[in-house]
Amino acid sequence: MQENEFRYQLKLTKLNELKFLSHLDWQNLILKSLRRSCVHFALSEGFNKVPKISFSPALPLFVESECELVNFVTTAPLAADFEAIFKKAASDNLKILEIKNLPNDGRRMLSLDNLIQWAEYEAKIPDDVIVNKTLGISNFQDLIYTIEKCLSSNELFIEKKTKKGITKLVNYRNSLKNANVCDGKFIFILKAGQNDTIPAFRADEFLKYLFGNEAIFEIKRLSFFDKNLQKI
């Protein structure tokens, strides 16, 4: 890290029609919005130089977020009115919630995919939700009982297909940190980011496990945590 390089972190929203973007399209949208905002990216070393930028773990399609993080390095400080410039350059549903100056300590910046280890989600459960008959969920009391059962169990097996197309059972119990129902909303914390021992757990897959494949939810990511469950 050079002395004339500056580190920043943005917390962004990904709402409404942006939930239809793939992770790659989301990354491209952020890069284009930052470039239109006159950000001078610091570039990586090597033959194929790319901007020094890091994104929070990918969201499944149809999931919104109020906490998407982007870390990036520049060769010049951001303009004093950067937030106003970005607002003009970006989509209406892509808003800056917070801008942080990150310390330049001379060490390589840890990628967000490694820094982030847990994520909190909110799901609005529709009144006419098609319940999981196998688990016997037909109302909120049944849901609370099922949550308690999941948290007290050592197993939460879900079938997954490997890249080679082989189906195997994966135990996601350690990937579920907490879950509860509050004011008609289902709030839960799942494993995110990269880890060799605990698999990342998608919010939509967890809900399908509880309610079945036919159930449709409004899901929103609320916040991120590090390995010590400290909010990022």
C-alpha cells in the first residue's frame, strides 16, 4: 500500500428492481457508478491491472439489502461532495447509507468476503404462505417451535448439488446462529463469507427448508458481522 493511496468503505442499499441483478451485474453497476462519480481507483499490480475493490458476499436473486458493503482504494481523496455526485450517477434504489475512511496501515486490505462471516436477514411471512407440511408449520406458534427445535438440534441437513452434479447432504446446523419471530417478521442470522469449516447458508435456502419450495417471501439483508459477531 502506497502512502498516496486512500481506503474507503461504502454501505449501500440494494432495493426494488435492483434485487433482480446478479452479483456480477451488481458489481458492474457499482464500478460504473463510482467511475461516473470521478473516483480515481488505485490499480492492482501485474499484467492485468484491475481496480482495488472488494464487495460483500453475493445476494441471491430477489433478495433486497440495506447493508451492502464496498471497500475500495483510490489514488486521490474523494471529493467533499462525493455523496451528492454519486447520487446523480447512480440508480434511485442505490443509495449511500454511510461512508467510512479506512486506515492505511501499510498492510493489504482484507477482502470483505473474508472479513464478513455472518449476516442478518428479515423475511416477511405472507398470510397465505404455503407451509411445509412435512415439518408441520401452519402458524407462527408452529414456526417458533420449529425454530427452537432447529437451534437445539445438532443437525440441519439439506441436499446440495456439487459442481460435478453429485447430490449430497450438507449439515447446515452450525451455519444457523440465531432465529426468532418479531412483529410478524422472521429474523435470522446465517453464515456468510468464506470459511473452511462452516458452510455459507443462503437465506432463500433456509426458508425453503422451513416452508417448502412454493413459498414466496420478501427477504432483506439487514447487517453483517465478523467472526466475533461484531457488527461491521
